[in-house]
Amino acid sequence: METIRIEDVPHFVGQKVRLGAWLRNKRGSNKMQFLQLRDGTGFFQGVVAKEAVGEDIFAKVKALTQETSMYLVGTIRQDDRSDFGYEMDVEDVTVVGESEGYPITPKEHGTDFLMDHRHLYLRHIQPFAVLRIRNTLIAATYEFFNKEGFIKIDSPLLTSSAPEGTTELFHTEYFDTDAYLSQTGQLYAEAGAMAFGKVFTFGPTFRAEKSKTRRHLTEFWMIEPEMAWMHQDESLEVQERYIAYLIQAVLDRNQYELDLLGRDKDLLKSYTQLPYPRVSYDDAITLLKENDFDVEWGVDFGSPEETFLANHFNKPVFITNFPKEIKAFYMKRDEERDDIVISADLLAPEGYGEIIGGSERDTDYDYLEERIKDMGLNVDDYQWYLDLRKYGAVPHSGFGLGLERMVTWVTGEEHIREAIPFPRTMNRLKP
């Protein structure tokens, strides 16, 4: 007899199999018990009839408690009434691990409670679906960049420099030297691009700012490609192809999980249609003012402005060429205007905000040195970075995508989640 997983059930209709699973919940009567089962690949129902299994097994089934682990033996049958489409007619049950007093019961629980029990909450439907989709996005990221001729390099997590400014750094000491948890792998990726042409980094990054908004985390995972011999317009084309590839991968591989979450798949499909609109910062300011937003040129956009701009186009939209003073020191100046930089943020519709930030990188040694000084940073800490402008500098561009924000958008979740293995939500959820 073959031991299978729930995801394999459609291939075993009419066959007797063994399944290892945990009990999510059960209901029934003195003649029938319906077991809601999970095994990490899906959710599934086992049907136990007293007449078929006898008094002893039926009594054992009635006594099962939530999250008890067990082996079940039975025959798979198709059932269109089931959400999964298949059920098992159970013939025997062997308890493997008992469970008493499982705290996350089949009722509504608040955020604080779920986060205090997040090691157990991972077992439930919502995180199951979200994290499997997250896994697809990671796999598709490697596929995309491998196909596009990139190689992956790893940037350090402890660094002496502050690419995004000093106010959001986790400080520590590396022996007798100041060090910080990395905000980004970008500067190191630029060095890699000068060696390999096209590279990407993928790893955890940190922001030492307290935030209770639905968009911000102190720890998250970033994908940061960097491309030599590439101007910003070409980089935007890579970015939109990448986003469309990720969404299509989820549509191809995670139909079941999207259905569990109730995500609109037709809407997701519309986001794969390229190209995405490109709107200058100047024009975005004008559009916002025309729609009664109180904004002035030179400010960074907040959530209401980003939500309006993306929803105005009903698809992801690039906002290009931001004011220099609100962007990082390394971004390339516009050749005709010294007050803006060649940059772009990609805003996701439905209120999910910026999912990509990128720019062309400036290659002027003296200018970058002055910008580093203007930010109050120690030039000595960036000498290696400035070296990239001394020895064969070329036009190059790059961008960063926050994985958790991408997951939140694709899954249609209300709030962003923390990195694996412990997803965090801010709303009230049912397990």
C-alpha cells in the first residue's frame, strides 16, 4: 500500500492508500465522523462511517482531538461537493502523536494571541497559502534572473556603511569597529556588476525604525539586481518583465492557494500585461493636485498618494525622476536638471504601495564624494565604493524589491508579514 500526501490524492482515485496527517477539526454524529485533515501540502476530508470501521475504530475517531497526528488508511474518491474535489473513505486510523489543549481553536483570534502562538499558527490555512506562494516567488526569482543571464552574489549582513542614511541603522560593534546590520546589498552588488556584468543579491535587510504601519518591517528580504552597461529605461523593462514573470508563476503554480485566500485571479492576470505606465514625478504632483491632494513639489509620497496614483491606472505604475533631496546619494543626476535624479518607484495597485525602488547610478567620483560628505557620512567608509568610479566606470542601473511587500500584494492580504519562519499580521484572522 502506497503512502501519499494530500497533494497527490487526485492521482489515486479508487485506490486504497495510507496518509499521514494532522486533525484540524472534526464534526459528525454517532454514525458518521468527518475529519478535516492537513499534511503541509493541502487540506482534505476523511469520512469515517461507523458501519464500515466497527465500534472500536469509530470510538477512537470520536475521541480524536485537534492537531492529533495520525496515519489513515482508506480509499480515495472524487467528490465535487468537496472544496478540494476529493475525499477519503477511512477504514483505519493509527494515532501517532496525541494533542491536548491546542490553543488556536476554530474561532476568531486577535493578532496578539496569534503572534504569541505563531509557531503553531503556521499550521493554519492563511499562513499555509501565503507561505507557499512566497516559496513560488522565491523560486521564480532565481528562474527569472538565471534566464536573464544574472549570477547571484551574497552581500555581507554586517557593514560599516549606510547606503540609505544613518537614522535607520541597527548599530553593533565588530571587535573594535562600529558596524551595522545591512540596510541593502546594493553597494556590494555594484561591485559585482563591475566584475560580472549582471548580478543580484537576495537576503535579509534591516531598518531600525519603529513602525506599526501595514507596510513596514524591521526585518525583510530584498532582491537587488545590478546591471552594468545599462541605462534606466532598459532597467525599467527588466523590472516589469520580472514582476509579470512572478505573478504568472503564482497563477501557474498556486491556483489552490489563491482560492484558499479568495484572491481575484483575473485581476492578478491583468497585472501581467506590459508595459506598465510611466509617469514623471512632476506629472504625478500635477495629477494629485488636480484631484484635491495637498502636496507640494519636493515631498515624498505617502500611502494615500501612492494608492491614488496606482489605482488611477488600475495596474502597476512607474513614478520616475524624483527630487534629488529625497533620494539616496548614489542616484544619477538628470543631465538637464540638477534638482532631480534618474530614478523610479514601481507602485502596486489596490493600496499596496511601492514594491520596487531603483535608479541609474551616478558615475562621477567627485560628485559622489561630495554627496557622501553632505549626508554626514565618513568618506573613508566608502572609499572602496568610490574606487568603482576610478577603475573603468560604466553606466549601470539597479533596483530593489521587498519580498514581503510583494507577497502581501500578490496574496491580497491586508497587512504585510514578517520574514519566514514567523509571519506576522496586524488584522484579526480566523485560523
